[in-house]
Amino acid sequence: MKLDAALPPIHLKDVPALAKAAQEIGFDALWTQETQHDPFLPCALIAEHSSHLHFGTAVAVSFARSPANIAYTAWDLAAQSDGRFLLGLGTQVKAHIERRFGQAWPESVTGKLREQIQVIRAFWDCWQNGTKLNHRGEYYKITLMSPFFNAGPIEHPNIPIYIAGVNTGLAKLAGELCEGFHVHPFHSVRYLREVILPAIEEGAKKEKRKRKDVSVSVTAFAATTPEEINFARAQIAFYASTPSYRAVMALHGWSEVAEKLSAHAAKGEWAEMPMLISDEMLSEFCLTTEEGKLADELKKRYTGIADRLTLYTPFVPREKEEWWRRLAGHFQST
């Protein structure tokens, strides 16, 4: 199991120092997010200011972009970094795609994401091998690539694609045609074992692939202090209020609580929501333990599930630096 880190929402000028620190501490990869900032721009700086640290997007919102945009950017980052870039894509939810990005929400989420991935790879195949660009699908008709716009071959053309999801449709899709799957931080171990992993395996079997062909990257809630516990409880309440994530709560028989959380969120009653997350719920969705036991407990919780593990807590070098170093060292030594 590899230990990765999450880039905090910082400005680009601060990325070089953080990338150097992440590599020096010993993380295997550094993941960027699409929250307050663009997820791709920091990647160029991470590539420039590290030598062996992997890095990628967790995630870039795919439905906010054309496959061509994504293909060109990923190609350049793979070339710049000698193949260390990992392309992580996520669909986001309908409200954000329509009202934040101003794009149309597709009739089929898995159908459009499948096509986006197919088109991205068609661009890469065209540039690397000279294959004629000729994709004709439900969402995209991509047939034009003149020499002036051809990015040309690179040394490391096999860019891993990870997709993120909560429900089985995208997990199956990852099993079918992706190199990795980003597990949403709002999960329980039971949900991963009973729902997500079987779906990945089902998709993989359909294409005569194996589970090991898909790297499962888990972002996990973990808390060792009362402040961290309170933070985790609030974040879990927020995620549990999202209707499209309700299957996670339903598996544990907590659908009624999820509906109450959704009602509070619709009214902007954020302060009331954490109180609905009981200690039992917290223990399912967040690892709470002593600081000295964290590494062992994380491994115990996610062995056999996660190939890559990232804590929900973003990596900030000047905050708990020795703590991060000890944690990373524990994963490197086993």
C-alpha cells in the first residue's frame, strides 16, 4: 500500500516548496483537487520541482472540459515529468455542472465519461502511433487532426487514467477500461468490500481484466484529536446530505438520517447537521485512534482494499511535519 498526499488549496507560488517537501518526506504521489483552484496548473510545478514524486488530479471535473482539452494537458504533463503524471477524472454532480460550469448534464453519466476516456485515448493513439482520429459516438464526433495540431509522440505515452465515484456504475466503468479508481472519502469499509470492489471486479471481468489491473486509491478520514473528530463529523454530515451519495448511508440502514441531512442542507442549516452523525456513524466513516497507532490502524483497516492511501487531511509541510514524516516512514518500511 502506497501512501500519497493531498495538495491543500494553495496559490501556485506556494506549490514548488510543497512539492519538494512531499518528495523529501517520502510520499509516493501528490494529488491536486478541483475546489478553489484549477487542478492541472499545480501539476506543472510539481513536475518541475520534483524528480521521482508521482502526481495527478484527484480529481479534475471531466464534464467541465472537452476530451481534447484533457488529452493535450495530460500529454504535456506526462512528457514534462517523464511519465509521473496520473490523470484522475470525476463527473461532479448535476447542480455543479449546470450551475457552476454552465455545461449540460448528460442523460448517461457512465456513457459520457466512457466516451470521454475513449476520445482522450484516441487522441493519444493518434499522436503516438499515427492512428487516424475517427471517433463517432453518442456525445462526441472527433475526426479532425491535421499536422499543425498534432502533439506528436512522447517517451512515456501510457498515461494512467483514474476515475472517481461513489456508486457502482462508475466503479464498473473503472474495472472495464481504467487503470485506477478514486474512492470517495465518504465511504465505510463495509461499503467498499460489499459494493465498490465487487463492482470493479464485475467491470474487469467483462473485459477479461483482473482486479489487480485497477489500482484502488482511497482517501480516508482519520482523526487523533477532538478537533479532528469534530471536523470529520462535520464533513461526513455534509457528504451524507448529498442525494447521489445516499447509497452509502442506505447500506447501513441510515437512509432516514440522510434525508434529514439533505433537508437541513437545502435550508442552509449547516450547524445542525453534525449533530445527526452519531458515534456509530463516525466510527464507520472515520478512523479514530491514538496518534501513535494511526499507521498500524490504517493498514489494518484498508489492507486488501487500498493500493494507494491518502488522508483527507491535506499535507502542509510546516504543520505536523515530523508527524507526516513518521507516518510516511512507516509505510515505506513495510
